[in-house]
Amino acid sequence: MEAKPSEDFCPHWRSSCLSPTGEEELNAGHPGGALLSKSPRDRPLWEEALVSNIRAMSALQKSLVLETVQHHIQERTQLIMKEAPSAGIQELLAPLNLELKQPLEKTFLFHLYGLILRECNCVDLVRRHLASLLELPHQSSSQREGIAMAVGIASSTHMQEAWAMLEHVGRTRFLRTVLMSPDSQPDPDTRWTWVGSTSLLCYGQMAAHAGEQILPWVDNIVSRMVYYFSCSRYDNILKTSFLSATIMLLKALRQKNRAQSYKFTQIPELIQCLLSSLQKEPNFLATLFRQKIISVIAGLSNLRPSLKPMVKSRILQTCLQSLYTLPPTETLRSCLPPMDAVPDVMALYQKSMQALDLLLQSLISENKSMDEMCFLLQHVEPWLESDRSHERQRAVQTVFLLLTYVVDNVGLAEVAMPSVLGHQIGLLALLWRDMDPVTQSHSRQCTYLFLQLLTQQKGSMSEFVYLNKMKNLEASASRKSEIKFYNLVKVLNRNLTVAQHTQLVLTLLGRLCSHSRLHCDLASQLLLKVIEEQSVRPEQVAEILHGLFRELPSITFKSTLQTMMKAVSVLGTQHTQETVEVILSLCHPSERQVMPLWKALASSTQLARKVLTTLYVKLKLRPPKELIRFTQQAELISLLALGTIYELLYTREFKATVRWAFAGVLVGLLTQLHYLFELDVAESSSDYQEDVLDMKPLGPCRTCLEALKGLFWTNCWEVFAFLKLLRGWELLEHMETYTEGVTLLARAMAHYDCEITAVWGQAVISLKSSEERDNVVAILLIAEFLNSQELPQYMSRRTVDNFLSLGLNNPNQLVRAMSLKGLSSILMHPKKVMLLRNRLAGLLDGFLGPEPKDLVGLMEILGDILRHLGSHGVGATSLRIAQHLLLLFDDSPAGPGGGLAPRKEVSGRPLGRVPHAKGVGRGESKGGEPAQRSPRLGLSARVTVPAAPAPGPQGEGEGRRGPDTGGALCAGRTEDP
């Protein structure tokens, strides 16, 4: 047979079936005032006369009356359910000289029982009757309340005896029901099923009647209450009894001023039991249970010692969860289960929310600081970001009421500026365009209240006046006007600390990937406005860009992305160096997700130039090999700058800027390649194939070389093609042939007049550097530029002499040798022109022999002389040279190889097939007519020829992003076996 409660048992969903008196008590709470201003049981009018008569009785008379009352209670347990005194009760009261005309309470006999026990001096008699009282059945709620009342009244003079009897019941009766296993048969004696609930009410009544002795007993009472709640089977009777007992305890503590100085030890455990009960509430409002339990927690939170942050967090999380997740107010009534009498749901909701506001006000009043306020609001933050409109509305209303209370009634003691305040302002700012007008209005008002608190702490009267003007503007401005937002951003920028400002920006960044276009656009526009106000400090740039980079892949809307790229551009304009440094550190330069940031920095010509200049400076940060650990090589700032420059060469937005910085980039890349050789990080040429697409990032040396190729391919493709044809790029792949490759590159630039003047200026700067590698690159370029036709037009001989003289004292032997060679050039000594022309005429006679010896070597010498003569030319001798070289070509129709002449014999060895020179870049004019400027002989110091002819059309594979140069710049090139 299962135990069943009495007829006054309520269904589980009716979660607060407290007596009407208890409900009236909990409804008496006011802001800042005492909770439960009335006692649990107001004394009836007849009690004073009854007590007077009891005291006049002898001990024997008291004992007889007790026996009589006990007999009536045991035989007529249902008597308390009557609404009027029966004849038996009137006979019982006759000896007490009481004539009760008004209806008696259901628990009248228990009340009388307790009063007589309280006035008894015989301890044994009290113990015997208390034991008999606790042996009564515990099914009826009236019976439980009556037993608790009698025990509580008796305990006011017999606390030890009452405590001992409750301990005995707990050991003998309560433990018997608790220790039963779930599989065991239920106890047929249902009288003890709810003995735990009776014990809870007894402890509450003992606290209410303890008077001056409450403090010594309070921790013991609370510990027993927690024990009975934790060990009992949870049902509506248990939670109602526990809440009633807690209310009585709290009222007793509030009546004693000494409780403010007493250090309680069990309050967190008591609160945890209340929270556990609150969590089990159904998700609708039919009673005031939520309001009552939150009000009780608010009262307990004022006791000493102050609650620890962890306990406060549990309180706030549970209370907010219980109230915010309720259905929207317009559907609260429809969510109710079938009921006999439908309650006023809106009244219940308003009282419950008022209890939450009182709880927050109570907590902030205990610790009047900005840190505490931010701590409280941290628990509201998740609800401000909720996807449900009604949850956001409830959360922002809570914040608004708390801030209003703090501004009007609480003077924050300490001047604290927690950084999380910026995050909270950011969350409120994101609600400025919420679809719900109430949420929208409250969010803006909350922002003003935050600013008002900040100005109060700073004591800035001028800022306070300006803020009031802003509020007036807010009230008068149109709803669609953006002026109010932007003016509010200005005020925020002026009043927030750096840490708060950073948190504000990061919060706005976190909303960029929202699925709501409204939120994304608002966040991006606020960020743009914040940055445009020049309020971002250099130390904030890193966090801001890292935050943006995390959100960048998830941004859905194009308008949001465009606004953020504009913000990056503004940030880069204000803090170029910091912006470049941070973007370099975000990821490998070859990663695609970082490219939009670089493109944003090319929004204006001036900014793009500043960015590329900064990258050039970073490229020059080359620590010595001895100071670099192997694990740090990939993190070198110069390598990151190198990879970025390589990517920007092929970025349309940076095309004009790269052209502007051509000379500096060229010298920087050549120097960087030399530095990488010094670090021994050169990759094997066999590991790289130009025509194979590979997602794997290039190595440092290959990146540098490909950057050099890209620089010429995008700006001076003739030089790129020239080196491609003569395999000059391959010379730059190895340290042993590096100087030869740079020489060939400079020679081609001089021939095609590729930024000679600008590169000369950069080379002169490098020649003055203290770094040896800079000097080597500079002198190799300068030495070849001396043969340029254009250089004498911009540079005097004395200026060139001064530059070359710088290298004569250089510690590097190559620099000294090349400087000396430059000083002996034709530019510095014009008289050598005639000597070289005469020497050239003598060498031409070598072609006249029947079988010239070492014809290839002879052509190399001729080419070297022609190159040194440069702009001075060879005069009439040029015709003789052309006639002799013409013998090496055959004008017969093209063979089966496609455009290749038959092979000829020269000096007893075969010459490879030489392709017809159809076009030579700038050397070919429109319509196929010969241009005025034809390719010169002797541009190459190396002439290599394969042993066997190559059939078909020729041309080497193009570079990573270069052209096919098979038929270009081939005139005068022979092949060697």
C-alpha cells in the first residue's frame, strides 16, 4: 500500500501550496526593507488570557489538562479540520475559564498543547508529551503544522528537550524511511512517510520561538534542515515545508540586530537547497513559488559572512534561468495546465521579476563597487545574446533597472575600471537596432547609464553636462537617424579605458559572423565609427586584428565585409607599422584568408606605399646566423616580409605601388637571397618544378627567386625573358653562381634601360651600408650599369668616381675588385674607346682564315668588347662584324623542325640549329619591320650549346607566372657541344 497524502495534497505543478498566511508574508517585501515584516503566526486574542490561566494552575492541573488534550488529539485527529469548536473542546476548555465564541483554528489543540508544555517546569513531563506528540500520524498538512507549532512553542523554554526528541525521531523514524532500498516493499505504516516534512516545520517553529537563544542554535537548526531536505524524497510537501521553515528562520534572524555581526556557517548550503527546489519548477507560472524563493534568497544573502562569488554565481544562474526561460508574456496564460481557478498570470510574472530585481539590488548593496556590478551583469550577458526576443527583452530590462537603482541610490565606493565593462557596453550597443522597440530603447538607456556611472566616478562635470545633452538629442532625434549612434560612440571613446575600449571592439567583432544581417551591419558600422574616431591605441592593434582575422572566414554578408575592410584601411592609415607587423604574424603569407587584409591596405596610394615601405624595412631585419635557432627560422620577420612581398607582386591593388618601389624591392630581394644562402636554407633545384601546381608553400630561397622573377615579369618582362633564355635564373639558385647571376641580371637591365636611375640610387645606398652582403649586391649592379647608354645622361663622371671610390677600402675582396674594375671602365676613361675598336678590328681578321680556331671563344671575346663599348658603338666596324656573322646563318627555308636552319660546320665542329629571331621585344617594330634598336651581340658572358640539335619549335618552360620565351632574344646565340 503506497503512502498517500491527505486531502489537502496539491498536484505537483502547483508548486507553492503554502498557507495563505505564508503567502501574505512573502508579499510584504520592499526594496531595501525587511522581508517578511510580520511574524509567521500572529498571536490570537485569546492567547494572553489562556496563558494567564495556565500559569495560575498547579503542576497537577497542568498534567491533567495535558493528558486530556493528548487524549482528544489522539482520538479525534480529524477535529482540527472542523471550522468551529465541538462540544468536546468546549468541555476541555471549561476548567480554563475560556468562552471562545469565534471559530477556532484547525491547529488550536496543538497551540494549546504547546502553551501548556511551555509553562511546565517538569522536564520529564515535557519529554513524555513531546515524544507522544511526535508519534502522531504525519499525513495531514494540518497535523504536520500542528505538531510543529506545539514543538516550537514548547521549545521556547525547553530547547534542549525539544532538540533531543527531534534527534531521536530522526534516528529512529526518519532514517528507517530513508535507508529503505528502492526495491524493498513500501512500509505499510504510512504515518511516517512525511515525517521529514514535519521535522522541517518543527525546526522552523523552533527558530521562530527561540527568541534570544536563536544565534547559538541557528547553525544546528540550518544543518538539520539541509539534511532533511537532502535526504527526503522530493515532492510538493517537502518543498513547501522546507520553504515555510526557511521563511520562519529568516524572520527570526531579522528580528535580532545581533545577527548582522554573527558569522553563519550553513547559509550557502541552505541556499543551495532552495536553488535545487527552484530548478525543479515547471516552465509556467501558476503560483508565487518563484517569487517567494528568490525573495528568501535575497534575505539570506544579507547575512554574514558575505557570500562567495561561486555561491553568487549559482544563485544568479539559477534564478535567471528560471525566469528568463518562461514563455513570452503574451503566451503565459495559454501555457497553463487545466486548473479550477486560473490565476492572474501577469501579476505572478511581475511579482517574480520584481523579486529578481530585489535580489540584484540586495547583492549590489552588500558590495558597492563597479567590480560587483559588472560581476552581476556578467550572468545576464548570455541572455542579451539570446536568439529569442522575449529573453533579450527580459535581460535588458533587468540591466536597466539595476543600473537605474545604482545611479539613483548607490554611491560606488571605489574607483574601479574593470575591463569587462567594455564588453557589456558592446553587448548593449548590439541591441540598439533590435526588432523589439522595448529592447531597443532600454539598450540605449543602459548605455547612457553606464556612461553616467563612469562620469560620476571620474568626477567630470563637463562630461556629465555633455552626456545630458546627448540624452536630450537621443530623445529628440528621429528613430532612423544615425547621428545619435555616432555621437554616443564619441562619448564612449572618451570615457572608456584602453582595456575597456579593447573589450568593446572585440565584442563588436564577435557579432560580425551573426546570421542576422541587421546585427552584422550594425556591428561593422559601429566598429568603423570607433576606428575613425582615432581612439584606437597602438597597443590595441594586435588584439583587434587577431579578433577580426578569427571572424573573417565566417562573415556571411558582403556589405559587412566591405565595411570591415574599410575599417582595416583606416586602422592601417593611423597605425601603419603596427598593422603590418600584426598581419605578418597572423599566418603564413601564402594563406588565402590573409589577402583581403593586405588588399584593404591598398585602398589609397599613400597607404599602399607606406605598407610596402614598411615591408621593405622588415625585409632588412636580418639577424646573424649565430643568433638564430633552427626552430626560429620560419618565424623570422624578414622571411614573413619576403613571402608577403612575393604575394603582393601579383595583387592587382598593389601593382602601381610595386612599380613605384621597384628599385627598393629589387635590391632588397637580391640582398635577401644572399642572406638566405648565408643561412644555408637553399632548397635543391630538383625539389621544384615550375609547371606543377602544388599547394605546399615554397621554401625561403625559392620564394625569393620567384619574387625576383615576378618583379620583372610584372614590370619589365624583357629582362625576365632575357634571363629565362640564357638560364640566368638558374645561376641565382646557388651561392657559387650567385654573383654571375646578379651580373647577368644587371646587364640585361642596362640593355633594356629597366629603372636604371632608381636602382642606381638604391645601390649607392647599399654600398654605404655596413653589411657586406649589401655592398656585394650594390657593386655588382653598379659595375654593369656603367655600360648603360642612359646613365651618363643623369650622372656626372665625378659623381660616379666618388661612388666607386667607396668600395676601394671595403673589406670584401669582390667589392674592391669590382670597384677597381668600374673605375677603369670606358665611362671613366673615354680614351679606351679607340683602343678597343682597334683591338676589335684585329680580332675580326680571325674570321678570315680557312678554318678559324676556337670560333666560339673568339665570339665571346668580341661580345665582351662590344658590351664594354656600350653607347660608344663600333662605328664602321659594325658592318664587317655583321658580314662575318652572316656566314654562320643559312637563309634556306625552314626545315622540318619548324623555323630552324640546317646545321653548319664551323671550325671542324657542328653548330646547333639556331632559331630564327622573329621578335625581340623592344627590338621589333610593328608590321614586322626591323626596329631602329636591334639586340646587341655579346650580352651574355656565357654561351653554352648542347651537343645535339633539338627538333621542333623550342622554348623553355615558363616560370611560375612568367611567359613562354622560346623564340625571344635568340639572335646571336650559338650552341656548344
